[in-house]
Amino acid sequence: MGYPKDRRYTKEHEWMDVKGDLATIGITDHAQHELGDVVFVELPKPGAKVETGKSFGTVESVKAVSEIYAPANGEVIEVNSELQNKPETINSDPHGAAWLIKVRLTNAARISDLMDAAAYEAYIAEKGKETSA
């Protein structure tokens, strides 16, 4: 799968789509593939603060429970409540309908520290080589 070029990516496999001071955050196709079938998602409530590099929720699959890390600082303004009833959407549409939270950013300048799509694809290709070596 190609990664949307309008997003920024983290080494922990989250994506962020930024429009002004608002960011939509989700996990990447690579992350959902590694997790396997997603069965539960735990997300913060609107009004919660998220901090760069800190966990803001979990994704549970048949294989494991994985933390989700914030790619930037901000306040949660919306949560994708659809995922409570249909967590498997993360497997079928990780870069679209399965967004996790929307955040009002408090430090948009840090976004340039994140990878673009080409850098993220190179990163996961390199990690794949390390794993198979």
C-alpha cells in the first residue's frame, strides 16, 4: 500500500494529517498489518491533553496490545467513536475511516521533525531488512 503523501509519520507508526492547528492522528497500514486483526481500541476523551512521544491509548489485536503515541502536543477535540463498535476498521482503512483522534495542536512547529511518506517507506523497508537479517 502506498502511504498518503499529505501526512507526516513517526517511527512508532502513527500518521498525522495537519490542517492549520488541527491534526488528525491514526496508525499506519504497516502498524495494523503487524498487529493483525484489531479487536479493541482505547482512546482518550475529548479535552484530554496529549504530549509528544507519550501514550494516549491502545490498540488490541488477537496478537498483542500496543500503545499509541502522540506525534505532537495538543488537546483532543474529537475521538473516532465508530471504532468502539467497529475496531476492525483499522485493518481495512487505516489511513481513512479509521482515524483515531483529532487534536488542536499546541506546538505545530515540531511537525517538521516527522517523516514524510517517502522517508517513512524507506524507514519501514530498512526495518524489514533488519528483522529478516
